Amino acid sequence: MKNVIAYYYQFMPETLYNKNKNYFFQDSRFQYAFLKCNYNEDQVQKKYELSQYLTSHRFYNHDILKNKDQRLITFVQNEPYILIKYQKGLDTSLSLKDILFFSYPNVPLNQFNGLKRDYWDKLWSDKIDYFEYQVNQLGKKYPLITESFSYFVGLVENGISMYHDCYIKNQNLVISHSRIKSDSTLYDLYNPLNFILDYKVRDVAEFFKNEFIKGKEVFKDIVIYVSQNNLSQYEMIMFFIRMFYPSFYFDLYEEILANQKREEELLPVIEKIPDYEQLLKKLYFYFRQFTKMPDIVWITEL
């Protein structure tokens, strides 16, 4: 891989670190990541253009480097890779304050319309349809998935129903991320390959969900976040709806099917179902103090 990088980018790394087919190296000033690309060329181009826009407005994010052919994607044995350059010292774990500081509100949406991901109903519905197809093909290979899957799909269906009832067009969007976790780092936060456009509550809700699944009591922290960040009534509802997508379950589900995690690692997640229901109940009654919430009978009866 050193020769590939030298040929396409005129870098000759002294030491190349390999992690899950991603390659990392550094020079005296910067660090570099040669990453397997999970996006098509059009998606990468849009992310590159957004990155360039932010850089031109003095908003730091990692640089996506073009190769010698002025292409963003380099194919190595038919596998697509992208090279990014970034500052050193960004391996620090994220805090909520980092996420709140990051949001860049003044992105021209028409220019970057292809990066919008605020249509949660379609995204979730398509994903669940695909997962259901997979589960039907699994048979008895993954008993924990088979037993728990329907419950978590039910949560998503609740979220989709609420989204349909509450959606309002032309809301403000900010730069968000495909996925933010509580164990993400500043490197992840400023990586333009992760950038999308969505509601400002998206990343925060994902952060709190991951804090919860790690065993932290998050309700009081959510109350503080809401009280200090001037959320609109609509943003409160969107935050609540976002909590109904159990990304902590489905991310782990995908890792299990990719043989990156063991199925037994689902057990702590499944065991937290009663606690998660109670968190949703607390949030429901908390937000109901400020805005009209959708009717969810099963939560009120918990």
C-alpha cells in the first residue's frame, strides 16, 4: 500500500498503520488516513464540495485530497479508497460541548441538497425493510436477533408514525453526521466523509442514546441540554422522535452480521429495554410541558 500511496499522491509514508483495511500515516505536520470508501462518486463529490465550502469560510474540517489524476476516489485492486489529511491530536473523545460547538448553521441548502437526510421516515422505512428481509433469510442462526428484532422494529414504526404526523417542511438544517456515538472522537466529528445535513438535534440524540446504552443516567442531562439551547417546539418533538430509532441496536445488528461482533453482545442492549421505555416516558411527559406531543397510548400506560 505504501507504493500505491506514493504513486497516486506523491507521499512515501515511513510507517503505515493498518486497521480494518484503513491505512494511517503521518508527516512532521499532519496525519493522513487512506480509507475504504463506502460512498459512490457522486456522494463523495458532494461531500468534497461541502468541505471546500466550509474551508473557504474558515471552518475547520479535514481535507479530502485528490490523486494525481485529479480524482477523489482511488481504486486499489478494485476497492475504492479516499485519502484525507487532518490535524494531529484529534483522538480525544467527544463531549456534548464539542457537538454543540460544531454545528454550522449557514449552509446554502439548495447548493448541497443531495446531502439532506431529514426525511427520516423514508430512510428508516427502507432500512427496516432491508433488515426484515435479512432476518427472514437468517433462519435460526441468530436466536437473539430473531427474538428481539420485532420489538425494536416496533419502536422505529412508532417513530415513523410520529414523523408523518408532525413533519413540517422547510425547517433549518445544520451540518450533522451519519452517526455520532459517545465514544466518537474529534477526528470523527471533523471528517467530511461523515457530513450530512439534518436537524441540529440529530447528533445530540445519537450521543445521548449511546450514553444511555453505556449505563449512564441521561434524563437530567437531556433536560439541561434542552433548557440551555433554546430548542423550538418542533425541535423538541424531532429530538423525541429521534430517540425512537434504536441505532444502538441496529448498528450492533449490522456488525454481528458482518462478523465484527458476537451475537451475545446484544444481551446488555436487550436487558435495557425496560429502562429505555422509562426514559422515553420521562421525555414524553417532560416535552409535553412545552409543546403538543403526539398521542402514544402505550407510553402513558407504562
